[in-house]
Amino acid sequence: MAATAILWGSAFPAIRVALDGYTPTAMAVLRLAVAVVLLLPFLFTGRVSRLRRGDIPRMAGFGLTGMTAYQLLLYAGERHVEGGTAAMLVATSPVFATVLGMLVLRERPGAWGVGGLLVALTGALVVAMSGGGGGGSHSGMIMVVLAAAAQATSFILQKPLLCRYSGMDCIFYGSLFGLVPLLLFAPRAVGQAAAAGWHQSAAVVWLGLGCTALAFCTWSRVLEAATASTSSLVLYAVPVAALALDAALMGVLPTPVAALGGLIVLAGVGIAAVRRPSGRSRVVAGSAPREQSGAAVPADAPKTPATR
């Protein structure tokens, strides 16, 4: 769990480093290309399932929202927002998923879910009004919040697919579909890779290798050893890891007000994840499937692979 939180949290300072040599579109192209290349051998060996024709539209929607839109908005937002502050704002994605689950999947989060929604959104507002750490702009924070909403949309699109596909399947096909509309920017991405310093290029490779492919492996191990509700605690640790790495690697700390807002966000997500009196696990969107391990997962527990 600690390894997964650190891998996902490392994406935020890595993005800040890569932005010194790459545009958001180039970063998205290269990150998704690295993930696809790394997972392609699993398709040939049968570890990645074949995609059914009827599932193509939904899987494409998952890739376009969770891979393309999420990454472009997050990268553009982090041009003006420090990594730790961005991580706290992205932590609102499970709350957006709760709202979308109510509207689209007709899920009923109950009083705890609605209360957590209101608390987390209040925390996000506090972070945005504070300006974050390092002079974050409101426009940048809005883009990061929109990235969280795009990620939540991908959770809703992905949920029915997890009845038929594993987390690795979703990551591969999601990355593939997410890469397709960005191929237009591939020549520019190659040119920027040739001109960028090794620090920036290493950060981009790490986004695809560590924050996507490797994080999926550690996440899968967590799901094999823990229940879905316990595994979801990783999501709450990601902003903490991002803040620690941002401070250690970038020397940036959020303002006290932004830190307070981040704690409110995490408290709201935690409230929304509280189990209902019936004892059935109500997990905030963020857990990946466990079909491969044979463990039972609550039918109403939204799931997602390591898309950060």
C-alpha cells in the first residue's frame, strides 16, 4: 500500500519537472506511449484479454476521459499549481464519482456519502481560495478540479467493464484509446524529446513506467492481500505522499490554509467511504478489480486501475 501511494504521489512532482521541457500534449503522448509499449507483450501472451466489439465505445470513453482529458487538464493545471496542492484537489475525484454514480448508475450513497461530498467540496474551495503553495493561480486550480471530474467520469464508464475485464486490460486499452487522438502531436513530442534535458525526459518515462505500469503491479498485490475497503485507503495516502515528495524533491510546501483545505478534502472522502449500517462495503471510486485473485468484491464498490 505504501509503495502504491508513493508511486501515484510521485506523479505530481514528476509532472512539474517534465513541464520544464515538454508541453502538456507532448507529455501525454509520451506517457501513454510508454504504457502501451510496456503492456503490449502481455497482449501477445494472453495476459491482456481481447476486447469485445460491443465494449469498444465504453472502453474508448474510458480512455478519452481517464487518460486523455485527465492528463491534459492535470498537466495544464500544474503549470500554475504546485504538485502537492494539485494532489489535494485531485483527491476530490471520488466525490465527483459519487455524484455521477447517483445520476448515471442510480447508486444511493446515503447520508454519509452526501455529507462527505459537501465536506470534500468545501475543502477544495478552501484550497482554491488560498492560492495553494508557490503562487498557484485560480485558473490552474480550476483545470485540476476539471481533471478530477474527468477522472471520475472515467470511473463511471469503467465500472461495468470490470465485470468482464481485469485492471490490466483496462489500463492497456484505455491507454491505447487515449493515445489515438494525441497522435497528431506525436511529431512535436518527438522533437521536444530530442531537445529536452535528461531530467525532463526521465520524468516523462517515469510517468509511464512508474506511475502507470509499475503502480498497477503494486496495486494488484494490494488487492490480492486486502479487502476492497482497506485497499481504498491508498487513495487517501496519495496526497500525503505527493506533499512529502514535493517538499523533498522540489522544496515546495503548501500554505497553511491550503494544507487545511487538503485535510478537509481527505476528511470528506473518508466520511463518504464510511460503511453503511447494513455492513455492506461502500467504497469510494478508486478500487480495481479482484477477479483474478478470486476474492469477493462488493457489487456496489466502484473500481479503477492506477490511472494516476
